[in-house]
Amino acid sequence: MANYLITGIAGFIGSSLATALLERGHSVRGIDNLSTGNIENLSAIRNKVDFRKIDLLELDALRDACRDMDFVLHQAAIPSVPRSVKDPITSNMANVNGTLNLLVAARDAKVKRVTYASSSSLYGDTPTLPKHEKMIPDPISPYAVSKLTGEYYMTSFYRVYGLETVSIRYFNVFGPRQDPTSMYSGVLAIFISKMLKGEQAIIYGDGEQSRDFTYIDNVVSGNLLACEAPAAQVAGRYFNVATGTRVTLNYTYSILQKLTGYPKPPVYGPDREGDIKHSLADISLAENLLGYKTLVKFEEGLAKTVNWYRENVASAAAQVSG
């Protein structure tokens, strides 16, 4: 058994990681300032985790949270391209200053390894597909810049201080518990929620933009493998975690129509600032060095997600009507 600290534990990904670690018999401590996370995500495991309401800018509290931890899974961030475009200073404070604080705290506590939730957005909108780790980053949005800066800090702390770090570049993660009402939500959470309620979902752009949508189980697996892989192979490095396949938003919308029974065609809106046109991961490095593989493919994950939202949307509606 190992001791894990999860930052952003009340978020969609953080709570999924906590659940998986507890199922494996590990001890979990979690921190979250609840600015974007939802404590309800921890309802099933609340009495099994050491939860602390802490902001990443509170260095002394972070030092205490890192004490006696073996691994840190750093998920906390303001995860929004549009928000970073409107308010780059707040995004930088949380995503860059907060990450630096965490690294200092983890270093001082002699944590064994930190895994970092990075982002495919740092590749930018270059036409080369698939995106591979040897490509020169070309971030567009302040959010992407902040995630790339976090990666640089991760590598620096390994090289300078010997703190083992691994950065995981996420590609459009989706799955149960992703909040469709939040301005930070992924497009699939919003589409599914609206379609199940009979509301119109809007595609921003022409719908031909494509994404390597990655079901949450794959991301959880990638993080845990990154904690376990030999330091000589992975420390100070960064890896794509995705499926290695891509679909357009128009195709995704059509699949969701079948899964939800929603009959109306899409409505199109203007392109969003900072968005990229196409995203596709080369996952061969993660496969070779982390032992990573895609556990759940896109269509299967989409069906699982729709089923979860259907049950929870129906439950919420019943509570309101009752």
C-alpha cells in the first residue's frame, strides 16, 4: 500500500483517481479549493479519504498535505481555454504559481514522485498529425501556455532537485461525473446533458474539427502507470495519454443522437477563441515506456457516459419534481 495525495480531488478526474486508488487498497489524501471541483463527486468515498480544503497558493498548507506522501497526482487547475483568454492572470496564478508551490512542498516533503496533468493544447494548431512528444510546442491560449510552463517546472525539479516527475498530456477527457453545467466542461458532457433533456446543443465552428476523445478509465490507468514505471525510463519526461484515434464533432453528434434518442440536427455557432482544429495523439511512447494501452475505446466510453448521465439526469429530475 502507498500513500497518495491528489490535488483537485473533487474534480471529475481527481475523484475518479481517488476511487481507483481506494479500490486498489491505497491510502488517499486529497486537496481542493472547490472553485471548480464539486464535493458531491466524493460522496461515495468521503469517509475513506483525508480531504482538506486547500488552495494551491497556500504553501504552508501544501507542505503539511505533502507530509508522509509517496506519490502526488497533480490534477488541480483552472481547466478552461475560454476562461484563460478572458482572465489570463487568474489562470496563470492557479496553473503556474500553484504548480510551483506544489513542487516546492513535494520536494521538501521528500515525495517519491509527482505526476502532472498536462494538456494536448500545448501542441497548438500545427497541421502535423498525430501529435508526438518530439514536436516543438506551439501553444495558442494562455491556458496552454500555463500547462507547458508546468511541464517545464516538472522537468526542472527533476533535473535540479532529483524530485521524480512525470507529465501526462491529456487529450479531451470525458466520462461520468463531468459537470455539464460548468463553464469548464468538455463538449461531450454538455452535448449529452442537453440531448437527454431535449435541449439544443450547439457546435462551435463547422463541426469538422476533430478530437482524440479519451474515456476517463484510460487517463486513470495512464496516471497510475506513470507512478509505477521505472524512474530511469520516465522521470522528467512527458507522455501523451489518449486513444490514438480521432472523430469529428459532427460524427460525435450523430452517435449521440442514436444513444440519447435526440432527433434535432445540430446548430452551429462561431469558432471559440483559442480552440484548435484537430487533435490526435501518437501514444507509442506511453505504450513503450509506461506500458499504457487503451482500455476503453471511444464508442464504448460514450455509451457508458450516456448511461451514467441518463441515470443521474433522471434522478435529479425526480428530486426536483418530488
